[in-house]
Amino acid sequence: MRLYLLAHNPTDSVSQGFLPAAVRLGLAVTVLTDDPAAHRLAYAELGLPAEVLACRVGDFREVVAAIAAHHDGPAAVFSNSDHLQTQAALAAEYFGLPAKDWRATLCAKNKAELRRRLAAAGLDTVRSIELTADQDPAVVELPPFPCVLKPREGVASEDVVLVADLAELLGRCAEIRERRPGAVLVVEEFLVGQLNTLETLGDGRDRVVLGGFRTRLSPPPHFIEEVLEFVPAHPAEVTAQVLAQLDAIGVGLGACHTEFVVQPGGRARIIEVNYRAIGDQCDLMLQEILGIRYFEQVLLVHLGESLPRELGLRGDLRARNEVVCADRAGTLTAAPGPQDARLGEIRLRYRPLRGIGERHPRYRTNRDYLGVVWAIGPDQGAVDRAVAEFIAANRWEITA
């Protein structure tokens, strides 16, 4: 059986999670990508047996053509990329395979459509407006300030910014439009509250809540995720509200990573829906926390398997995932290498995300991440201390 996996750039989720899982399941893997050289290098370094084919994966017609012309038929078409969920869904449907509803993948990716869908279902109305590439924000009816400006189809908090007034909105729009010519922007109400995530897995019929994370963001005006703390279960009424909104969008098959805030009175309001597994090493950490073969289970539902009646999720472990961020532009001249450690009952892992000698501007997004450290264990306080002590004991130096 052959798995066709769509990707842009290589990621830890694929190279350390889904590809090894596919090997364990006995699947042959073909990676379709518009960056084949990077994938071949990444997989060669890890000894992974994936075949890599060049393909314009942003166009579902090219994906269908590449699969149809290949040496055997697909058992599954899958992607863990925010950008490629609709293409993977349409290709899987074309070949009669288990597929996410392409309407749901499109809705999740398009932040304006997400707001319309939730409002039409009577579940939540967020004051928002779309700005086309040539539209003047000064002549439209805007949400009250402060409000959030973001690309309609952006990812990873890139170009997402809190603006205090019209003058700042006009300046930020000009900056983003210079970087993203032709992009449609969204201006929406700022949803105040503690940021959380809900991680779910479905087989198209049944869905399991795997837990979630409590997220700490960087200070405004940017929204960089700095720390995620595992939450085995959110309050039942909060979870029920989020699941109802996912149902309205049409989320069913596969992994889904949903970000939401909880406001006074326990009201849950979705920030965004990422119809794929959580990233930045949190999915690898989640597998350890839950004690299940998470990546295999995600692939199995895309192969048409039903979720087991009982997944056997552990609930006794706690975890912390914290990133080290660049605070300036420049060249990384000192940083620790990969590390794995056992500290009594705590397992700690560090992975660099930027190589020594690399020079970068300051992005004010997750592209500023220099490395990520995470720890799991039975006690949250001990886990937090282990991460803090690791960061304090190491140094990351950037030279201008």
C-alpha cells in the first residue's frame, strides 16, 4: 500500500512523526513537494526510505495528475500542511479514498469564511471585515479598536498584529501588503481571554478529544506562542462549545488543532482552526504524554480504519513546551545541540530549530524560534522547573 504525502518544506511532524509511523505500518511512501531537494536531504540524513517527487502541490489538479501517472495506486492521500489540506482532500476524494470534506478544509484555512460559517450557525459572531488588496481601510466600517489584523489565509501568526487605532491599522496594512502583494486581509474584533488549544482525532464517524494546551503568548502587538502547558481535559462545557463549532465547520476525519479563548462566564470563542496535527514538537510530545502511537493512528483513519473503541489514553502525565526566541536580527553564533535527558521521573528533550551560522532578520513570528525544549513527568511544577533550569544553563548568542 502506498501513502502519498503532500508537503511544502520539511517539518519535524513529518520527518520524526508521520514518516516513521508509515514505515512501522508497512506503507510505501511517496512525498509530493515543490521543494524536493530539501526533502531528499532531510530524509537522507535520517535514513528514511521515502520517495520524493517534484510536484506543484498547491494545485490539486497537478496532485491528481502526479498520482495517476505514478507506478501504483494510492491507499491514502495525506498532508499535515496548513496550506495543502484542501488539495489533499480533493485528491483523496478523486481517487475514492477516505477524505476530509474539502469545504471544511477551505473554511478552516479561510479566516473570513470561518467567521461567516460560525455566525450562520448561530454559534458565534465575531465582528470582522475583509480588505481586498486595493481596498482602503479608512473608508470601511471597522470593528472597534483595538482590533486584530491578519492575512485571510495566513499561518503561524505571520503578519498577525494588534492595532490600537486607525493610523496604526493603515501603517500595518501598508507593511503587510508590501510583503504580500495581492493578499486579502481580515480585520476582526480582539478576543480577550486565556488562549487554549483542543486536540482532536476523528475517523469521519467518531471523534476523540485528546486533551489540549494552555498557551502563553508574547506581549502585544504580536502573537508568538512561547509556552504550551498540557491540559488533560478542559471543563466539559468549554469542550462542548468548541466541538459544536467544529461540527458547524464540518471537521471530522483526521487530526485537528483548534485555538480558542475562554472569556468570563466560560464562553469559548475560536481564534482559528488548524485542520492538522499540532506542530513545533508538541505532537511528538503529545504522543509521549498520551502513551499511544499517535502518528500511526492519524494515518490509519486516512486509510479507512475506524478509531478503536478505547485508545487507552494516559491521564497522569504533565508537560511543558517552551521555545527560545531570537530577540534581534543577526547570526546565531552559539547554541546547544540536540539533547535528551532523564531527570528522575522527568523526560526532557531539546531540539534546535536554527543552525549555528545562520543569519536571519527578526520576524516576530515563530520563524524567530531558535530551539524548543519540552519535558514530561507526573508533576507540573517539577516539569516547569526542569525546562527553566535547562534554559538557564545554556546560552544562545546572536551576533549582529
